[in-house]
Amino acid sequence: VSAKTSNKDTVPPEEQDGEHSSKEEPWETPLKTTVVDMEVGEFQGHKVSVWDLLHSKYIPEENRKELLELYQAGELTLEQVKTVVRSIVTKAEAARAEQSASERCPREEAVVVEAEGNHLQED
């Protein structure tokens, strides 16, 4: 009597050395190899991968998860992800720059508040 071994008990050679956990998913590769020229923040003057931008401090975790899910599902193209990520990083950096500028010049902030219709006016 010969025993037949089940295929589910065998581990593919590439997974035997624990390599599987470090292998990237096929959909990750384009995000890691597509680079974007950024002209703001810590990335200014550098080519940065879409993957690195997605995982930067500029992209909130919930936005990153949503973008990755839509990309994996095929609802967003690589080009769309690139555009959205660049836009988020640029806007976040602009907001940060504006905030630090208003901290240096409080009078300028008062003018901005007045121009917005005195939303913050006290009784």
C-alpha cells in the first residue's frame, strides 16, 4: 500500500525560506517603480515613488487604505492614483506652509479671518 502525499502539505520552494512574507504583491510593483517629481515639502527637488508618497506623513492612513483598495479593485488607474497622491501632498504642504506663515505673522491671520466673514467673531 502506497500513501499518496497531499499537495496542500507541500510548501513551494520560494516560501520555504520565509521569502513569501517579503515578496511584494504584483499590484505593488507599479506603485513602487513609478516616480513623481515633487516640488514641495521634504520631497522638493526629488523623484519619489508613488508608494513612498502614499506612505508619507502627508497621506492619512484612511486615505491610503481607500486609494489602495480602489487601485487593487481596478477602479483607479496608476495615473489616477499618482494624480491624487500628488494633489494631497501638495495641498497638505501648502496648508502647513500657510499655517507656519500665520504663526509668524498674526496680523496676516486676522486679515484672512475678516475676509472670510468673521466666522470666529465672539459675542
